[in-house]
Amino acid sequence: MTQPPSLHDTPVAGSAVLGRLSPSLALIARLAGRLRRGTLHLNLPGRPTITCRGSENGPEADLTIHSGRLARRYFLHGSVGVADAYVAGEWETSDLPALLELFDRNHEAWESGYYGSIASRALRRLGHRLRDNTREGSRRNIHAHYDLGNEFFGAWLDREMLYSAALFEEGAQDLDAAQAAKCRRLARMIGLEPGHRLLEIGSGWGAFACMAAREFGARVTSITISRAQAELARERVREAGLEGQVEIRLQDYRDIEESFDRIASIEMFEAVGERHWPDFFGKLRGCLAPGGRIGLQLITIADPYFHAYRRSPDFIQRYIFPGGMLPSPSVLAHHYARAGLKETALHAFAHDYARTLAIWRERFERAWPHITGQGFDERFRRLWRYYLAYCEAGFRSGSIDVRQTVLERS
């Protein structure tokens, strides 16, 4: 069998392979030739497959390009332009998470081009600032995502509709069991006991609040600013017969004034916004009773990426979670100390999140005939397919992580 041309075996600049390509497609091939880890099978219009092999082990993936517009989008907008090109149908792959992981593990190959042109970065920063999570801004930003509809999320999440990392341990094999395991572990980490007054910041659809009351005997105040979530969470509390133990409030965290024995928040912090992190942690400390504990489940970005990331809003911030921002571990430690809090327990489980996202992605695709009946189009499908695969790749590569952490007053 004839072997495909390889950019690993020949100099990229001026090679016969690139000489036959348009300038835009040649740029893509040159970038592919910089791979150090893994293998990319590159399919360009009307050309034989080019195989780009790095010198180190890594993912193996394929990329089929339909239009030279991908190169122009990348040159102008970096990784966000690559996402835009996928949503527009300008490129395909047989394994989207593997390809995005390959890109992530070779981040140094893209250099500053990963973030796009100076003008594009400036415009994205401005757009991000205009979506600041003030009280009114938070309601708008939450509405843009969570109020897509309970029926939409219910079509592909687990039975309890937990939209956060599941924990595949203690015998949990399916998604329902792994989501319950996640909730139980966080409740145990903070030592939740019968009679404890528990504040939950970010209700979701009521799963954690109901479990904390039913299995741990807590008296729960759970707050959210999503009307769609609050309506379903209240309905579930009524169906479970827990009205006397669980209160679902439509309320901003900044407006909480009571004191609580325990505080829990599961992947709500990512939507707080960097400017408001001091207020968030200050509110946690202020609402925590003496001897109390705080349990957070949150997503972090690796320290080496944080400063570039905060200067150049990414695909997730632009299209999925407007106004959001991930902290890095060292930045979190700084804010804990500043608020008078100390971390007393930590459990990280990135690979469990990658597995959760893979399951969500498969369920999303399987449920698509039902979802499209709700009025969502093919562009939305490709956008969410990219979002789920993008996050899965990040957890697999280690550029992002998820942790359950316990905080106490220092």
C-alpha cells in the first residue's frame, strides 16, 4: 500500500507537498507539521492524506478541511476561529475530542496565534467586560444558558439532571449512580449531619438539595437566579415531600444575610466572574457559622495557562457561558487567604469529568431528534457538539481540572 506523504519526514517549508497548495491551506499544513506529540492525518481538498507525526506519544486524530476559510479564521481569531469554522461546517473529523486533545497537547505549536490577532483579542475582551456578572448581568448571562429550557437539558442529562462532573467511584458505573456519588462525597467532606443549616449556592434542578435533606437530614436553603431551574426544583421538592426541609429561593448570592452551619456550591463559581471573586469568598465567610465548613466543586485552569487565558476570552466565554471565568489553583489559594479561609480537604477528578462529558455528548446526539423538535437548528447542534468535546479534551489533556474542596475559617 502506498504510504501518505509525511511532514515529519520532509522539511515543511518549500516541500513538494506544500508547493501544490494554496497559501491558506499551506499555512494549515505548516502548523500541522509543528506537532511534537501524537499524530494527525490531514485531508486537504483534492490532495492525498498528509500524515504529521510528532516525536512524542500522544493522541491520533484526523482532520478533513473543506475550505481555506479555516486558515483565515484561525489567523484572525485563533482557537475561537477554529471553533467558528467547525460550527460553519468548514472542517470535519471522525473523533472531535481526540482532535481537540491533540491540539491541546501541542499548544506550543500554535504560539501566540492560538489567541488570534491583537484586534480580535481586544474585541473579545471588550465583549467579555460588557457581560460582567453584576446582579442584572448575572441574570442575563444565566438566562442565555440555563434557560434554554428544562426540556432541553432533561433530554440528555441523567435522571436527576445534574449538570456537573459525575464521580465514577465506590462502584458507580452508570451516569445516575456516578452523579449521586458526587453529591454524597461532597456532603460527607463537609461533615453534613441531621439538623445542620445548609446553604446551597446554585440550585441546579434541586438534586443536591433534596439529597442533603433526605439522606443527611439537613435543613436546606438553596438559591438560584434561573427561573426555569427554580420552577422545576420547587416541583421536585414538593414531589419528594420535603417542603419542610428544603427552600428554593430565586436569589443572588450577594443578598444572603443569614448564617449557616454548612455551605455547598457545585460548579456555580465558574459563572461568578473574576471581578467578583473577592465578594463571593467574602460572602461565604460572612455567612459561615463558627466551626462551619464550606464545600465547593469547581473547575480550574492550569496555572501556566491562566494569565494568557484571562487576557483572551475563549470559545466557552464567547458562546456558552458569557461572563464566566475559570480560576487557577494558585489564584484560588490567594483568594482563600484574602477572605480569611483555609483549604482543609481536596479531591481532584478530571478524568471523571472527561468520562461524564463523553456520556453527555453521546446522549446529546442520541436525543437530537427530540431536541431539534424544540426548535434548535443544525448550527446549534454543531456548537454544542464542539462545546462538549472541547471540554472533554481539556480534562483529558490536563489543561483544566475539577475539584471538590473544603474551606474553613482560618
